[in-house]
Amino acid sequence: MAAMPPPIADERAGLKEYLRAQQYAFHAIAYGLTDEQARSTPSVSALSIGGLIKHVTNCQRGWMERVAAAPQMCESDTRPMADQAAAYGDDFVMRDDETLADLLAALDRQNAETIRLVETVDLGAAVPVPQHAPWFPKDVDAWSVRWVVFHMIEELARHAGHGDIIRESIDGATLYELLAGLEGWPATEWLKPWAPAQRSTSRSA
């Protein structure tokens, strides 16, 4: 996949391609990592690469459930708030029984469903605003599907940026050299594709 979205002809294609680019960034960030590295938290943050991948998978799933149900409200989570909070916290943690390969496979499945909806649903359809969370507006009844897709691009891009910092803290690798290694770009004087043998430069604890 190219480092930038392709030329676009219309709004739907633009939303889809920019969303797809941010989805793919997590494959680049995770490229060549072991499960142990993906689980590690080498920066001042408690976040890990694996935890970020889990979170963006579940974040997309929750928002796309709202899109699929529009203009109706999607089914509410009826679990006690303590259970919901615990599950939300687990979204950010790659557990010992989870593998990076499995997390990326789950991400790919959700990515495909998200893209399918962006390709097929009415971008102007109303998506009801949940009223149970304090961060959702109380003076807005509904967003459009278009708004939700923009929000997904924003959410994925923000967490991909977190992932860039975490990955560089693990082994010094940065996005373009990771993309070059993942996509098989030719080496140049100023860009060398990252390869697993470079793990010897790891700065992780």
C-alpha cells in the first residue's frame, strides 16, 4: 500500500481512502514486532502497540454498530457500569494470552466491515447521539454518518501517532522505514527499509 491515499474523485472515495490509510498504519507500526515487544510499554505512557490495536478495533466496532443501526439507536450495553469500565480498560491492554497476529487479524476483519459500511450506507443518515456518556453533546440529537467517518479518521490517526512514538521507543524504527520494509520499497541514500535484523538496536528495557 502506498504511503499516501490515491487521488480521489468524490467524497465517498475520499472518506474511504483516508480511512483505509489510517487503518493500514497499524500494520506498519506493528511490522516485525514480537508478541513481547507488542505487549511492552516502553514510553512514559501505559499504552502498548498491541493495546492500541485492540482499542482501535473495538472503537471502530462500536461506532459502526451505531452506523449500521441508523437512524435507530443501536442496542445499549446493559452490563453494570463497573463491568463496562473494566472492559474499556482491557481494550488498551494486550494480555499474555493474546498474540499480535490474532490482534491484527481481528483488526483486519473490522477494517473490512468499516470500509463496507462507508461504501454502502447513506452518508447523510442520522446517527443518534448516545446520552449516557458525559463527553457526548447534550444539545445535539444526531450526527450524520459522514460525521462518524470523519471521527473515525481522527480517532485512528491520533492513536497511530501514539503508536509511532511507542514503536520508536521500542527499537528506534519510524513510520517510513517501516512502510518501506513492509511494502518492499527499494533502499535509497536517505531511506533504508526496516528489517527484523535491526532489532539489535533495540532500546527497550
